[in-house]
Amino acid sequence: MMSLKNKIVLITGASSGIGAACAKQFAKLGASVLLCARRLDILEILATQIQNDYGVKAHPFQLDVSHHQAVQTILESLPTAWKNIDILINNAGLAAGLDPIQAGHIEDWEEMINTNIKGLLYMTRAILPQMVAKNAGHIINLGSIAGHQVYPNGAVYCATKYAVKALSEGLRMDLLGTNIRVSSIDPGAVETHFSIVRFKGDMKRAEAVYHGMQPLSPDDIADAVLYCAMRPPHVNISEIIIMPTDQASATLLSRKDG
Ligand code: 8X3
């Protein structure tokens, strides 16, 4: 098994949900964690908590991954001790809206495409050359069941996650012959801020998504991310699709009370 002790792990979208769960679980096993998200105040609290609980280093910084120039600048200006990133977890992403294409909101599409596809590419492009130079590293992308199955009214979100699947596959091809690994973790229903964000704060609609069923928790997904990261160097987990027991496909869920 690979040890995570003193490995430098950069997690995007680390302020909540799956990103925050990954930050804690990696830190618990001795990794130094670079935490980025748009909300610095929350990240700072998380970083302090991680340092206190696990005695590891945590460095929070503000970043919107969809801003190319910001990605370049911030990564170049990281303290030297943090520059040598071993594992990049491309977790930042969102769904905005659930509408048929003919009624879709352009700004929702742009936000999803800019973060889920372009943001992932900007981060990867900025960090990958130093991984190639040292011939070591691991990129772990957060995909989705939505990258395997399209569902009604979700086509654009699904398209972004199909893109993540394509990019993970393409990265494995382009990096073939190096020791760099590329994995994709593709969850179904996970209870995070995902649905609250998708429905723009409409708590009723957000809660209905998980009504009567037991969704996955962010820690369930962080477990799978850790599993990939800790395999021996010759083992690359390409893809893990992970759904609640109460879910059989993107649209087929068992709800106990109807
Ligand atoms: C989240 C899963 O099915 O709500 O990516 O799109 S789903």
C-alpha cells in the first residue's frame, strides 16, 4: 500500500461536502493538505481544525478554478514547500438548474461548463507538468453517475460529467509510459450541498432529492478516493461508480414511503 504520510494533496472545492471529507481523511493518514475553494473563511476554519485534530500541515487558499489566470497565478505563488504536489483531487464542481434544454438558462450552462470542465482542465494543465517532470503523481477526478447516464432535464450537467469521463480516459492515454496515475470516482446520490446549489437554495426541492432513501455521505466518497490513492504504485484504479444501495441508476431510486 502507498503511504500518504507527508504527501502533498491539493483538493479543489475543499470547503464542504466531498472535498472537506477528503481533506480530513487524507490528513488523518498524515498527508499535508492544500485546500482551495471560493470561500476562504470556511477553509481557514477547516484548516485549523485539521491541524489541531491530526497534527499535519494544512494550507488554505482562495481560488475559483474557473478563472484561468487566477489558477496560474495562485499556483505559481504557492510557498515553495507546497509546490511539489503529489495528488491532485479535482473535486470542485456543481449542477445549476434542472431544466429541459429548450428552457435552459445560459448562465447555468456556463457556470457548470466553466467549473466542471474548464476548471478541471486549468488545474490539471497547471499541475501536471511538474508531475511529468518527476515522473510521479496521481490525479483523481470527481465524475458522476451523470457521466455514464443522461437523465431528463440534466443534459448539460451530464454533458460536463461525460466530459470528465473523457478527460480521465484521455489523460490515462496521454500519460501512458509515465508513472502518473489517473482515477475517476463517479458517485450517484450523495447528500451534500449539491442539491441546494442545483436548486439555488430551494430547500424543499433539495430535500426531496433524498426523500425516503439513504444517500451516500461525503465520507463514503472520500473512502473511495483514499482507496485509489493508497493502491501500490503499479495499480491504477481507473474508475469507481458508487451509488447508494437505494439507487440502481441515475433515475431509479427506492423511496421507502413512496
Ligand atoms: C450527482 C449525481 O445523479 O444527481 O452527480 O446527477 S446526480
